Amino acid sequence: MLRQTQSQKMMQKLSPQQIQLMKLLQIPTATLDQRIQEELEANPALEEGEDELEDPFGTKDNEESATVEEPDEADVKEEDFELDEYLTEYLDDDPTCYKTESTYSNSHEEEKSIPIPVEKTYHDYLEQQLGMLHLMDEREMNIAYQIVGSIDDDGYLRREPIAIIDDLMFSQNVFATEEEIIKILKKVQKFDPAGTGARDLQECLMLQINAKLKNDTYLDEVELVSLNLAKRIVENHFNEFTKKHYSKLQRQLNLTEEDLKLAIGEILKMNPKPASGFNQSVTRNSVNYVIPDFIIENREGELDLSLNSRNAPELRVNDYYRDMLSAYKTTHSGKRPNKQQKEAIMFIKQKIDSAKWFIDAIRQRQQTMLKTMYCIMQFQYDFFLTGDAQKLRPMILKDIADITGLDISTVSRVANSKFVQTEFGTKRLKEFFSESLQTSSGEEVSTFEVKNILTNIIKDESKKKPFSDEKLKNMLQAKGYNIARRTVAKYREQLNIPVARLRKEL
């Protein structure tokens, strides 16, 4: 039986301004400029400049709802009153300078533009070589262009022939067979750099070895023998090679350790990513540089924190929109606006409010980031003063949230994808957050310290007989760290260090 009931609930909902602030907090400085440009393009009432209103939230937040029915006279009068009140409050505001650089940025920092390199891309280079192919007609050339266009930025062709056939059919109305695709692909695979168009790592290495063997004029006898042996290993024993079963390879190929070492050395000279010699950031128009969000300087033993000047853009409400409201109030003082005038004023009001909200969100972003980073700096003061990684204290998001009074999610947004420039290098903020690990003496140390020791142990190990996780656990326990084998495995994986078998070398 269906029944209607009424109930009251208390629910926390984020306002549009809060959502906007959360989104601005989580983006790094490198993409803040792009976000501001998007807002400038979307909102004509917002512009770059030094002047801004004294009170960006001095007006009321009025929500307007569209309706087909004509409002009654009382609603019209109330709406007109709100418009008049809005105009009065807005026009009474005195514009004041909106400068954040002097407050938040380093005064010694110069605005530097990043040079964009102009060079030939990987795919441009491949397309140039298409002219050297002996193809029968324009149709085969279209197939070759499609194959080259399907090659990834690292030089591999990961699309199946059937997918390329579909692409040709739908985009160029060219009907091709799988045999034709393979035939032309074999020609593309002869392009420079060697390995281009490979469908997997094994084929990539084979293409490079064959290219080197073809140009054997500059090879001595030892290199020639080693290359042929490398070809046999990649072609027939690739699985054993990738798993580093060297003793098994020696038995199967009846080789001495020295011969196997020379052959493996030739394979390791090959490039697993043929296109790595080209600037892929230019290929995809995305130049990736680390831009620090914060700058910490040591001034005679005292740490000085500042925001990167890119975090303090100069924004203001467009004067043209203010003048429009002023002209309307002067011209229509005491008169009831018609429907078109009312829609125009409400549009201007919406854009101005949106501009104010965005300016205030940028300002709050600056304050929140500076407050959070200042707390992190104080918490890890000894590290920022000396650069000694062993002086990093265990610190989690909750520690900073408790000190700043911010929510854990807010601290997480600030720490995510942000960098700080120190005299010891530019560091990712997340590097300063770590769990604690107890030593045998009961002292709590940062897991970062344990990872650093683990990295040094593995770095100094014998590559002929690398340490297992069990052995690493025993060595760390001998140094006074209470740690389990599974924890060692977890830290090793976080450090992108492979298992002992894969670290083995001849």
C-alpha cells in the first residue's frame, strides 16, 4: 500500500561557491593559468587588471527562477525593489586595488616565460619517410598514412589490422584487406628510428637487431657474433630473457657466462621505446614542466615561505558592466523596467556575481594554500632547514588538519599535485606525508626514512645475487626497525623496485 509522508532532515550541501573553491584548490599552479583563462572567456564581466571591488560579496545572492506565467503586481514590485537595491549596493562600492603579489609572492621573483621548443615531431618524421616508399597508387599511400597515424607516441602500433581496416573504410572510404595492411606495415617498420611500428617489445627488439645486422660494415667479429646470439635469444627464448632465467638460457644455448653476458649487453643497448628520442610533449602540444606552487628560502637560519606569483593573478570586475548598471540607474530611476530591460539587468547581475565569486575563490585559495603550507613547513622545520631526509617527522593529513582547523579533504586537495621549491631541490608535497614506524627502542620514525635506507641497501647489493624480501626484512630489523616482510614488499613496490629475481644481472 502506497502512502505519502512528510519528514524533515538535516543535510549538508555544498554551495556553488564552495564547489568552485574545492576545484580550484586541487589544481596545481601549472594549470591555474589555464583555468583562469577559461573563466575569462566564459564570463565577460571578469577581466585581468589591478582594480577590484572593496567588498566582492557586498551584494545579496539572489536566485532567479524562470517562469512562463506573468508575475502578479506584488511580485513585480518586490523584484523591482531587489533590482534597485542591488544597483544601489553595487554602485556605492568604491573600487580598490586588488593586488595579491605583494602579499603572497616572493618580491625577488621575476616573471619568466617558458620557451616552447620548435622542432620536428615523431609523426612528422615518419610522414616524411612515406615519400620513399615504392607504393603502387594513392590508395596504398592512404593505407600507409593510416598506419603511421595509428602508431603511438612511443613508436608502437597497438591497433589490430581489423581496426585499421575499419578506420580506412569509415574515414576515407578505402577498402583494404588484412594482408595489405601487414604488407605495408612491413615497409613502415623499415623506417628510422629502428623499431618503429612494432606491435610488441619482442618485435621492437627484433627490428632493431635486424637493422643493426643489416648495417654490419661497422661491426667487428665479436659484436657480430653477439648480435646473432642476441637475435636467437629474442626470437626463440624471449620468455626466459624477460624473467632473467640466465642459468636456463646458458643450458639451452650451451653458452659460457661471458658469451651470454655479451649477448644480453647487445639486447640492453636496444631502445624499448623507439620514439623516445623525439620530444613527445611537442607532439601533443603539452609541454610538461614542474612549476613550484610554494617557495621556501633560508634567510640566515629563518625560513621564509611565499606563494609562487602565478598563484596571485590580478583580476577585477569589468568597468564596462559597472558603467552599464550606472547608466541604467540614472536613466530609469523610479521607473519600472520592462521585460527586456529586466532580463538584461539580471544577466549583468549574474555575470558580475559570478566574477566576484571567482575572485573571492582565488583569494581563498591563496589563503588556504599558504596556511596549509606554513603548517607543513613548521612541522618539518628541521628538514627544510638542513635538507636531511632522516629529519623528516611522521606526518599524516590529520596532523595538519588538526593544527590548521581545516578539513582533511581540504588538506588533501592542497597537498595533491603541488610542489615546493627549496634550496635542496623542488619537492612534491606528498613526499612529506608518511606513516610512522616504531623502532626497537620505541621511537617513532617516518616510513620515508625506512624507504630511504631500503633504497640504499638495494643499491649496494650484489646484482649477481640480490637480496630477497626476507633478507631485506632481517637487515632492517638488525638496524632497529620493527618491520614485517610484507611491509618490505609494499615499500619496495611503492619505490618501483622489482623483485630480487628481476634485479639479477650477470
